[in-house]
Amino acid sequence: MASIKRKTRPKKKKSHKRKSSDNISSRRFKTAGDAADELYKGFNDWSSSIASHGMQAAYSIIAANWAVYGGANGIMESPYAKNSMAIIVTFIGLNLLFTGWMTFLYTERNKYANDDKERWDKEFRKEIDGSSSWPYTKFIENLGAFMRFLKVGAPVIAGSVFVCGLFS
């Protein structure tokens, strides 16, 4: 038997490089601004979620204390229940105070922007390429970060104290 040789074509090398237009059109985001917008939207969504879930958890801890200890007298007899309730009531008060303060700061910032539009535009152009807290202030950013921490931390601590009281 004679062996038959097949004619083979030389294989084309696949290019792993994409054209820049292909690369951009296949991406999820068309511009860096689109990606940044999504980050801000995601941050705002999660921050809102923290705010509402933190308050729901606070009310749940109050209700759980009331249900387990049978009312004010029972809560006052248990140091765990008393401390859990004190943490939650303090949290609710601080949350209300800081929310009012943040509203005041945003109102003042809006007045600042509206009082001198030329100054506002100048600040925008100055900050456009840098990393800064603008259009907010550093204080607004720090207060917001503290409030997010408070809205997670206080219910977690109060809930932990409540659970410890169940097993003591």
C-alpha cells in the first residue's frame, strides 16, 4: 500500500491583538465616565440599603427585647437587655441628629453653589482632573463615612449584647 500524503495549508497565526475600536465596543463601559457613574450609583444604592436596614435592625432589636423580657420591667432587670436597648436608643438619637446635620450641610453647600455660579464653575474646572471631595466638603464625606459605620456597628453591637443576654 502506498501512503497518501495530504496537502496541508499553512495555518494562519491568530492575532490576539484587537483593533482598538473592537476593544472599546466589546467593553461593558464605553467611557471612563460611564464606569465612574456606575460606581457612584452602586455606592449610593448600597449606602441607602445600609441606612434602611440599620434602622430595621434597630427596631427589630427593640421588639425582640420587648418580646423576650416581657416589657419594661423585664428589660430593666436584665443588664444585657438594658444595655442593648441603651445602645439602640442612643443609635436612633445620633442617627436623627447626624441626618439633620447632614441635611443642613447639603443645604449650605447648595447655597454656596447657587450664590456664585462663576466661582462654582471655576472650582469645577480646577478639580476636574484631581482627586478631591468636590463638590462636597471633606467634612461631609467624613460625616457620611461615620454615619455608615454607625448604621452598621450599633445594631450589630446591640444585637450581640441581646444574644449574649439570651444565654446568660
